Amino acid sequence: MSKLKIGIAGAGIGGLAAAIALREMGQDVVVFEHTKQFLRVGADINLTPNAVRALDGLGADVAAAVRRTAARPTHRISRTWDNGEETSRLEMGDTAEQKYGAPQLTIHRADLLAALAAAFPAERVLFGKHVEHIQAEEQGATVSFDDGSSHKLDLLVGADGIHSAVRSAMFGQERPRFTGVVAYRAVVPAESLAGVPNLQAFTKWWGPTPESQIVTFPLNAGKDIFIFATTAQESWHLESWTTQGSVQELRDSYAGFHPDARVLLDACDEVLKTALYERDPLPAWASGHLVVLGDAAHPMMPFMAQGAGMAIEDGVVLARVLRGVTQSGGIPAALRRFEELRIERTSKIQLGSRGNNWLREGGNADWVYGYDAWKVA
């Protein structure tokens, strides 16, 4: 049986998830990555049950690898910033696994990427490929790179992030919008926080404004605690996951928070700082034989912890709608089905993340956590 020749721009979480799933569906897949190698950079990631279930479908090796280094939060807890009142508590761990078919896992982005990369043939990931030009054609697309090489494809998938070249080729150049919010990230050994309650839970401290919050959760099988804090700050526009921030500025920004939250910040020796950007939901993700997914399609605020999860779901559903498609002429219809299955869900989560009110006072998490990307298409 003939195969589609599919190129994926971007060897990130969504790109590799799509690559693995598409290959399992019998397609001929190559991934183009602009960096020279996989690097251990980026944030730590909260994989809620919907994301873990999607990952589990990529194979036993992926499932085992993500569990090897991840932590498994016991609960999802909401607390009020000033008086510490607990406003909602969801049992996760075994309870979530029984209810949704998968647990919640918290993991470093690099460990997740390593698990995905190990499940895809290394020779099919081409590094140092910076997209220079994309030519849309009637039955495919040709992508050219700054090293002089080019590839003719039946389908080009843009999994190349918020500054996506594929998105620009489809819809024109535009810049993502600075949200006026910055994020701080730090990792603290759990043993240095003895006596602090709920260390092994995912805890969100809701601040006095929608932009202000502190989130903590365990990492490295619970040996470390990850701290992710956001606050409004129009003066900082640097979008980087490796820029050092000021620990004192971090502490000063949350000086009015409850002592249980401040003790976490007092334990920080160093912190990274980045500006947060987003875009509005797109009405379409595909054009001819080009399509986008993940942050290229729906970059969102981190307040629902669904950025990585949505990218993984995208990759799985894209592969499923292309299952059995062996001629390039069948691609546009498959992509229309992909849009039908994904845009409404991701747009709702994109806007919900911007509003930052989900599960503040409790509520139903099933519509997010109960989604099964392997069954919708």
C-alpha cells in the first residue's frame, strides 16, 4: 500500500507525538528541527490524564519512559492567596487513573521529549533545518531550508511553535501578543521544605488578580518541587526559558501571599523569568496541503496547564484522520475533519486559560480530563 510523504516542521512535543502516531498509521514521516540537537531546556510540564492517555497510546515504551522520571501528584488543590482557604480539591493519583484511564504526571519537558524521541527513528529527524520558504502546490508542498536543501511533500505539518513559519506561510505574517504577564520558574529540593503541607499535590494559589498566581507540584518522583509563578508586568518583554531572574523580585512580587506560599519562595536560590505571549483562536488550521498544530495553532496561557496536552492530542487526532489516506487528493478532506474535531475544544481551552477561572471554586474537570484522543476520530 502506498504511503503519504509527510514532513513535520518542529521536533517538539506536538511534532514528535504526531510523527510517532502517523508512522504507526503507516505513513512515511520525516521531522525537520531547526536546532542542531535536542537540548535540555524549557519548563516542567503538568500532564493531566487526557494528555497521559494520549501518550500511552503511542506505545508501551513511551508510557514506561514518562513514568520513570515523572512525579504523580496526589491532588489538585486550589487555595486563596491571602488567607490560605482551600476552595477546591480533586483527588488525582489512583483515583484519576481509575476515573479517566490515566493518572496525572508532572515531568520536565526534556524528559518527555527524550521519551518521544526514543520512540521515533533517529535518522528520520533532520536537525539544523531552518525553514526559509514554503511553496504550496496543488497536490502537496515544497519546503526549502537555509542550508540549500528542499523536500517535496504530500503534506507539511507545522508543529513549529508560536512563531511558526508554516502558520505564516498559510495566513501571513503576524506577531503574537504580549499578555502583560511574566512567569517565574524555580525548582527546590523537597527535603528543604519539610513541614510544608501538600508538597506532593498540584497546588494553585489564586492571586488577587487573574494574572497573579503561584503553582507548585512535585518533580523527579517527588524529590523536587517545581514552582511556577505569574504576575502582571508590562516592563518585561523577553521571551526566553533560560533567562535568569531575581529571587528577591520573585519574593517581593508575592509578599502579601499566605505564609504557606511564601515559604516556598523563601527556599528558592535561583529563578528563571520569561514574558508570556499568546494569540487569538484561529478559525482554520489547514490550507490545501499545509496544517498547523500545537502552539503553532493555539498558543495559550498556562493557567489551565493544557498547552502540552493539547499539542499531544492534536498529533494523535491528526494521525487518526489520516489513517488509510494513501493519495494526496484525500488530504484536504482529512484536514477538514481534523479541524472539526479539534478547533472547538482547543479554542474553549485557549479562552478559558486566558480568563483563568477554571476550577477556582471546584467544578467539573471531566470535559478536559476525560477526553480520549484515540477515540474521537
